[in-house]
Amino acid sequence: MASRTHSRSSALSSTGASNQFGNAEKTSYNKLTGYTKIDNRPDAGPMNNYAIQVRTDVLNTSGQQWGLDCEAHLDATGTASVRAVQGVAVVNTGFTATTTTLIGVYGQARADGTVAGASFMTGLYGLIEAGAAITASHVTSCWLDSHQDNAVTGAHSLLYMSNNGTASLDHVIHATGQAEAFLSINTAGGPALNYISANAATGAVKKIKILIEGDAYYINTYLIS
């Protein structure tokens, strides 16, 4: 069969082992329907730093634009669970990772230009959107969970916070909005928590500074020798 050639403005062009959808000006609209699966599994040798790369230049001066938009709608009544986006980082069996970082999902916001006014920057945002009334055991904007069964050599935490910049933070945690309590600790259905004691502590005292409505308050902590 004779090979087909396409102009640079066609929907599909072929160059060696690569295929290009769209036009060279990067302004075309391409629609895929049905299931789409992308495999990037080389036998050996170096490859690109990504399996899929999405980049977009936002020219709008107002409104909202998404770099990657993904929705997964549940259209059946039952016990099915839905994950709109799943990120899994795995070290395969037989390989050893040393001085490495494994991140399941990574979010970053960067200001190469100027961010001013009432702007808000966050690397990761979790939202429970307003909707119908919910009857559930728990609803939370952020769920941190560990299924690690084996001992971990080193610090093992559910939440790790750090400031690697030179600018001092105003707060480590900022909370706003209505709530019945600041912290809830529940031991039901789990092992006894060794960081909770029924007895009052005495000893050398240090204090943790907190701000309530802008005023400084302090939580006393005690060193037990």
C-alpha cells in the first residue's frame, strides 16, 4: 500500500517513529472518543522525563482555564467508588531506590511573573463542593492515610511540613471558617494512642504561640524527665 503524506496543517502527520496530531501552530482542536490507552514502556535505555505532557498558554485576562480537566461521573446506584485522578508512584520488585523521592501526586504553583492584589497561591487544593445533603461516616477535604505494615527506619508521619525558603512564614497552619472544634482525636476501632495521657504533665515548660483573631495566645508544653 502506498504511503500517505500530509501537509504541516493536517490533523495527523508522520515523521519517523513519531506522529503529530494537529497543526504546527498548536491551535487545532482534536477530539478522541471512546477508550484511550497510552503505553510508554521501553525495554531499555533512556527515555523522556514524562509519559504524557500537557502544556497550555493562557491568554485570557479573566475567567478560568484548566491545564488538565478531568471529570469522572458516577452514573449508577451501588457501591462503586470513583477516582477522578489517580497518581501512583511505585518502585518495582527487584529494584532499589536510594536517595530518591516517590510522589504519588505533585502540585506546584510558581510566580515567575508578578502576583498582586487579592491573589491566592496554593500548591495543592482539596475541595468538597456544595451539593445535595450527604449522609456519610465522614466528609473531609483532605484524607491522609498510611497502609504501611512494616517498620520504617526514619521518621514516619501522616503530615510533613517544611519551609525550605529563606522567607519566614507568618503561620504554619491558618484556619478560618465555622467549626465546632479545632481538633478531634478518636481512638475507637484502633490501637491505644501513646501520645495521649490522662495525667497532667509537670516539668520544664515551653510555649507554642498561636494567633486567635490576630491576638497572640500560648499553649504550654511540659518536659517530663
